[in-house]
Amino acid sequence: MKNPMKKAAATAALVLCATFGGAAAAQADSAPYSIPATSEGNHEATWGDNCEKIEFAYDGVTSYFLPDTYTVVVVKAGRTNTVYEFFGGGYVSSLSGKDISHIIYCPGDPSGT
């Protein structure tokens, strides 16, 4: 796997599956974490197949509701990406507290079934 972001997500998935068991890990939202935002990280294909992007053209958006289950959600705010893996739906925001520039989300069953 050449892409370090995909590798980090895959490693986290393996750790969760090994720790909690596959089905339990797929049902549990992992704690969000922050990584520096990069130009590569601003593209949907960086994070997986069939990912989509929501752009925010106005200021003041600090949280956003995503109703479905996603394998990964990336919230770009300022110079930081906040990453949610195995996201089960609900509100997302940036750990930096800054306004959201865009959100990338990758739909699918986090268990891979």
C-alpha cells in the first residue's frame, strides 16, 4: 500500500478487529484523531473508493450531520484533517474547533461484508 493515509486507516482497522473482534469493531465508532492537512488529503481518492466530498463555501460551519454509516470521514478545517473511522452516523466536527472547509466521506459497511 503506497498511500500512507490508506495504510494508517487499514492499520487502525486491523488493530480494532484484533482488539474487539471484527463485528464489534465494525459497530463501534473509533475516536476521531487529527493529522496535518495536505493537498493529497484534500482528494476523495486518497481515502478510498467511492468517496464523496462536500465543500462549504461560507463561514461559520463548525459541525455537520451525516446520517449513514461510513468507513471513513475526513473533516478539513484550517490546517488540520480530523479523521473518523468506522463512523456510525451523527455529527462531525474538527478537533481544531475551526470552521469546516470540506468533508470527505466514504460510504460503506465498515466491516467489509
